[in-house]
Amino acid sequence: PSLFDWSPLHDAAERAMTPEELLALRALVPPVPAWRSRLRAAGTPFFCAVFEQWVFEVVSCVREMDAGRWHTVPGYVPLLRRFLLELKGMHVLHYPESMLRLADVLLRHTHLHSVVVRIVLLKTNLHDVGGVSAALDLVGSWVGTLADVNLPWIRSAFDFEFLFDAIRLLLEGEQMQVLLKTIEFLYTGFDLLLEEQADVLRRVVRPFFYKLFLHWSPNVRRFFHHLLVFRLTRPIGWTRVAVLKPTARVRPADMVQHQGAPASAPLDVPKGAALAVSSPPGSPILRSAGTSALGRPLGGHLASAVDLPRVTSCQSSGSFGDSASATDSEDVVSWYESAVDELRREDLSRAPSELRVYVPMSISALDTLCAQHADVLMAASSGEPLQIPTLHWDTLLLDNEAY
């Protein structure tokens, strides 16, 4: 028997038992109100397990179930209401495994992505580092399921506007670990966006360029360099993340090593961060006369080497304008390149005065990463699988472990 179909067991009992034995067995079953009360008191894990099996039962009975018709299935609405209330009422760090498993099952068969993401983000305290980290990990995994959903309209109907507003709030904060987790989230999920949505995200991040590029923490600078070189200045889908290579995970030893480095010394790339640590002779990615601040990752020699289109600005409507000096019609990728180019020329007119001391260190670290970028592009032009480093920050590393 399955969880919702016990008729085979009932039929077998009737064949194997006498009427007197059946009556004695039925006398052991509590009345309906009693077992309902027991189920209510069983707790969230039991409820989630029952709901999960219920979803599987519906899917097995109704082939090609339309995600927009689940509300017509008897029992779905009250079960879903209970699940969403549990999701809202419990701290994100205390979600049991059964609840997370149920959420994954529901997102594979329904269009609840925007609903669960909104619930989790709205209930998370911005200053709760552990909560923010867990919430972003959850949202990242849930948004990642959009790539596997069979209905294309779900991806286009996802509430990216709300998600981008949440990203802006996180970037406005000053907590170093929150910034690291936010950049990690953007870096990992960037390819899930459509190009127009990616252009909106580039504009959301742009007002925080100097804050992140010249941040006091070398870890934030390094993470933002990765986001800048491998994501913000690249077209959607130009590569795939090597999920089995956590190449830029920062350890306290790395931070201690960089703490005493002189301003002109480049920051060391973590072990394994580059697919090849040495650049081929004549590599055009390194900064030299006549090249862009980012080594022209989208134009010039590198774009032609791998036949990649240059990202152009998408005119996006909505409330995502920023206060940067660039106009809405300007190519936002060119804005990033020109901003870095100004810092290279020691034109600090737009850089906040309190952050200018970090310019040499940040440019040095960016040069190291650009060399790594050239190696990846060379691998792509030779027909090898194209992989880029992954980013991961463990919030269990406390701020005071390295400073």
C-alpha cells in the first residue's frame, strides 16, 4: 500500500481474518477527531513528510500536471497554507530537512518560486549574519530550480524586481560577511537571468562600485573583482561555473598573509584559483598602453578569440535607476571599464576620499585576476571545456579571526 491507498492491505485482511477478528481490529482504531488531533501535534517534520508524499501521489495520478492548476486539486490549498505559515513562522536557520525537501518538491511541480523567496527574504533580519547567509543559500538553490522548470513562463514571471530590491538593501549594509554572501549569491546565480534582467542587475550594482572595489576588506575586494571580471562585464551564458572547484574560498590564513602586504604588492590568488597560473606570451588581457581597464574582456582580441558578442545596454523599465553619473542610455559595461581605467590613471575624483588608500592594492589584485581571465579564454579558444572559479564564503569564519 502507498501512503494514500491502503485498499490492498484492507482487502488482504478481509480475506485472511474472520469477521470477529476484523471487529476487534477496528476497535483499536481511534475515532476520527482523535487521530486528527494526533496528526496536528506531530509537528512540522511529520506534516512536511505527509505533504511531500501527497504531492508525489498527485503527480503519479495526473500525468503532465499543469503548474497553474494545482489549486483545483482537493486538499492542496489548506496543505499549502499550512506549509507557508510554517515557513514564515520559523527562523530560517531552524528549518528542518523535511521542510527543505518539501520546498524543493513543490518548486519542481508548481510556480511558487516568487512566493517562497518573498517569505524568506521578508522575514530575515538584515543584521543577522547567519540568517542572511542561510536565506541567500536557500534563495539561490530555489532560484536555481528555474533552469529546470519545464514551463518557460515561470522563469519570465519570477519577481526579479523584488529580488533586486533585496540585493540593493544588502549591498547598502556595512557588514563584511553580508557583503561577501551577497556577492557570492550574485556570482553563482548570474547566468540564470535573461540578458535584460542582467542589465538591470548591472545597474543595481553600479552605485556600489567604489564601495566594493575599494573596500577595506581584501576579501570583499577579491570577491567583487570576480563578479566584475567574470559576470558583470560578460554576456549571459558565456561560460559555466565549475561547481566542483571552490577556488576562491577564503581562509583566515589568507587574510593574515595579506594584512601586512605593502600597498603596491599584488594580493596572492588562492591556491587553485586559476586554471593556469601563467599567461601565454603576448596575452592581451594584461593592462598595457591602448587596452581597456579590464583588458577588454568583451571587445578587442579576447572577444574575437572566442567569438563572443559584446554586452550592450538593454533599455529596462522599472524602478532600478541609480544615482551614478552615467546616463540611462550609456552602456553600463563601458561605465565599469571607464571607472577602473580612471583608478588606473590615478584619477581619484570620483573615488571616496576615505577609500583612496586601497586603490593600489585593489588594482594589483585585479591585474592578477585578469591574468587568470586570459588563461580561461585561451582554454576556451582551444576547444577545452570553459570553466571559471567558484566563490564561497563560510560565515562561520568570524570577523575577528584574521584582523
